[in-house]
Amino acid sequence: MNSHYSYIRKLLCTAIAASLLLTACGSDSQDAETTTDLDNATTPIEETTILTDDVPELDFDGAQFRTIEQESTYYGFYSDEANGDVLNDVIYERNNAIEERFNMEFAETMRIVYGEISTMVKKSVMSGSDEFDLVFGQTFQSAADSQEGIFYDWNEVPYVDFTKPWYTKSIQDASIGDRLYLIESDLSIGYLQQTWMMLYNKTKAEELGNIPDLYQMVEDGTWTIDELDRLSRDVYIDVNGDTTRDDGDFYGFAGTRDGCMFVAFVYGCDGRFMSLDDDLNIVQHINSEKTISILEKLSKLFVSNTGTLQKENAFTRQDIFPKGIVLFEPMQMHDLLKPEFDMRNMEDEFGVLPIPKYDAEQEEYYTVVDGGADIMVIPTTVSNIEFVGAIVEAMSAASYNDVIPVYMGQAIEQKGARDEESIKILREILDSRVIDFAYLYDGFKGWAMKLPGLILSPDTIASSIDSQLPAVTDYYEGVVELMTENE
């Protein structure tokens, strides 16, 4: 696809510039620092071929575009000035260009915790107030809020074109019939930053001596869940010699069965929990032969693999991979940049991999974004929907062309990830993100958050699913009923 390779070329230019200038559901929705300690020397090389939006010439006569977002999002929608931080500055320049193009201005984004966003937006809509043009709410919370009929249907928003590459490819799978209330695009950096992927320790892989060329496996399509299990199984070294499996030792794989990290592996294997048919009936896939097989394979990896370090939640990953005590670990995209992870100063070299496939016959790699990430919604009280559609489309295109390449350039500058394969794989990981009705509207009552208990014993997976199937079906039917009542 030409747009894909154009984007890869732009990233390669960014990487070359970096090498010349440098010498060297769990979720992340909890409070976080809003700045990162990045090397600001990188300047992306200008790319002559870019994709443009189809928004016509419009004049909004100085109108203000008002936004609200989670305060935990690093580098959000708004920047009030250039400060020498390369990512902040490209956001600032993007916003200035859009303001000039449409004769409008961006109001400073309100940044608060996601629960307060939910309360504030619901109160605003219920009172009939027109306070926000665009809301970046927490994914799972916003999906729950949408059941109250307070969000605009994106399919009715002018200028928004979901065939463009700056939107998540599978976004229509999150529809309820012909209605779509929550969307993701490259405008949402919070969505990008919580994308699940894999890292591997290159240094330790070379020391072990029996790890194949993993980039070649990805290229060949043979990077599968069975291969991850095989390569990590029995990789355990009692480094500190205390005869106890603890964080002072070395492991083949580290992960948790709890939260969206584990869900990413199910979707990575092209597994699905359920879907809606054309008549909005629930179609369960959790009890299919394919999905049960996926869960059995994941039970082997997460539960019975002797090389696995099992962790209670995903937040502990900063204490594992950066310290060089594991060969493979699922991580989020922004972990490469977080100062508390300090990946730049990690002693070992590392590489980037996608979440593994189910088998070599699977055509593509897939992943999901954590349920704590930002998602975009429009309150139903918005007064100028043409204004919102034009700005979202133009800003998404500008983010795709300018902001995301700079972000990716920052990520690949980290020690050990500055190689051509990592650039290509990072972009492919972003292209592989899946969002659908079952995941979006899980509400901790669907299948996603029930997985930890399901896979404890591979012999009881099918029976455990059967026992819970009626209750989960009733839950999703209730969601559909609420959503259709609020049309």
C-alpha cells in the first residue's frame, strides 16, 4: 500500500537524522507526570509525499475549539507555546497551521482524571450546555457513558472519512448497527501511547545462543504464540543463587493474566470474543474451537511455562524489562519514552516485536490498545457539528503526517531500538490495532476481564466458558438494548 510505505520512508528519514545527531485493563490511566525526558536534538527530515485530507476551504470566523482530556496522557491535544521539546513543538506547529487554515483557535485543553471527565461531560449534556467540541475520555468509561445517549454518532459527522489511514482500520467493528459513538485516530496520542507490543532483550538472546533471527521470523510470518512459548520455556537462571524464583533471577517471559495486556494476546492470535450480526443479535465466538485453542496456548505460556515470571498486574513491567531480567515481555509503546522506565540507560540492547500470531497461516499481526487509553467522543449538545468534523479530520491527517513520525522517531532513538527493522515493526504494530464491540463495551462484565480465571487450567476452559455464557450474553444484550433505546 503506497501510503504505508510513504510513512515508513518518513520514519526512516527520522531515524537517519537521529543517528547523525545523537552520540549515543491494567491501564496507565492513573495519575502520571505530563512531561518526558526526551532528547530534543532530533529533527525529522522533510518528506515530500504526504497524504492530505479532503476538507474543503472553510472559514470559522475565529471560533474556539474546546477540548477536554485525561491528565495522564503524555503530550496531549494542546500546546500553548514552542519550548524546544521536539514533540511539543510539532504539536504546537500543527495546531497553529490548522488555526490559520480555518480561521479558528484552540482553547486550552482542560486536563483532569477520567472519572471527573465522565461526570463533567454527563452533567454538561444533561443540562443542555454546549461546553465541549471534542472529548478525549477513558475508553472503557466512555463506552459506559455512551449507553446514556450523550454522544453524537460519528457516522453523521461531516468530513470525517474512516477510509483514511489516520483512523483505526477496524473502527466500524465497534459500531452498533449503523451507529458509531466512539472513534480513534492518530489525533489521539493517548491512544498511540498505550498500544501493546513486545520487547525482547537482544543482549541476552545473543548470550543464550539458541534464539533465531526474530526480525526474520516476523518478516516470514512465523512469529507465533507457539514459538514464543518454545523460546521462553525453561529459560530460567537463578542469578542470585538463593534457590528462590524472585525478581533477582532471569526469566524467558514475564506477563500477567490480568487486564488488557493478556487481551492483546487473544486479539494478536486473531481471536474474538463476540460480535453483532446485522440484526444486532449477539454472536458468541468465545466458545469456538479457534478461541478455545488460543486460550489453551496462552494458558501454557502464562501459567505452565517454567520460564515465565507471573506478575499480578501490568504496572510492574517497569521493574522487569528495563532491569534486564527477562528475555521477552509485553510492553506499551510509550514505555520506550517514560522517564521512570529509563530505557535509554538500559544496559542491554533490546528490539521491538509485534504480539505473536496464532500460527503461520494467519495473514496479519494484531494488537489492542489498553482500555485506559483516550478515545474520542462528541457531546450531543455540540452546536456546530460541521466545525467539529472539519477540525477532527484535518487534525487527524496532520497528526498522521507530522506528529506520529516525530513520536516514532523519539521511540526508536532509545538504546537498542535504533534499527531499520524496529522502525518498520513499530509502524506495523500501529497499523494492526483492533477495536471492536466486545472489547470496547466489556464493562468488566464481558469476556475480556474474565480471562484470568478461565485459563488457570486448560482442561476446564470450555466448561468455564459454558457456565458463564448465559450471563455474558445477557450483559451484551442489555448494552445493545440501552444503546438502541437512546437513538
